[in-house]
Amino acid sequence: MNHKIHNQLIVILAQPQLMHCYENDELRHTYPVSTGKKGLGEQMGSECTPRGWHEIHSIVGLDSEVNSVFVARVWTGELYSQELASQFPDRDWILTRILRLSGLELGRNKGGQVDSLERYIYIHGTPDSTPLGVPGSHGCVRMRNADVIALADWVHIGTRVCIE
């Protein structure tokens, strides 16, 4: 393992629904994503994706199987399948990995009614059938399961994330 200081940055662009991952100022990865169906915004309960500077607060599920289902950041014991999806048609599926985001801008995405961490804003896996490249989430940033595994293995706690 490389123990040097990692100069990582994640930039999430609502238009065109892409995530760019940089290390030492070089583009390392680009992933399709899906941000909030209701657009960009910071207000508690808005179901919008918060803008501005964040950091990776914690990573949940590093050893979990692909399609592991999480509720309140805890594995339910379930693995996502079409059968499970038809049993629970209205569930917002949070799968495989969760990267919790904490806002860094007081009054914009940190504190009060705009706190990204208190809003439970994540980068997380989604069913492979979920369309990416179009807004569709309840505020989180959805990714393909294989992509969120790669991201979780690459990223570090404290890595900066800019959403715009």
C-alpha cells in the first residue's frame, strides 16, 4: 500500500451527470451518476442534491457483497434482486457501498436546515437497472455497483468532494 499523502478530489457535475475523480491533479476516473430528481439544493426535506464543498465523512460496507441492501447505513441481510424489487416497489435502494458526505460550508451545506450529513446525503450503489446520466435520486448521488466499489477502494476519509 502506498502511504504517501493522497491529493484526491471528486467533482460531481449535475449537468452532465458525471463524476470526475482526480489524484495529484490528474483525472483518474470518470463515472456516470444520477443526482437528485428535484435538482440541486440544500434544504432539509427538499430531496435535492446539495451543492458546494463536502468531504468523505465515512465509508460503509467495504467488505459487503455486490447488491447488499442498506437501510439507515446497516446491512439488512438482503441482496438486491428483481424478486425483492417487486416485493418493495417504492423502496429507494441503497446498495453495495455508502460514502457519507459532510458539508464544509457553514450555512450552505453545514449546520441548521442545510446540513448534508444530517440530511443523510451519500454516494451509493444503485440497482444495475436504474438509469444513470439523468437526475433520479432523492438527493444522493447514485452510481453503478462496480463503480461505487472502485470508488470506495480508491477514496480516503477526508477526500474533498465538490458538487455543482
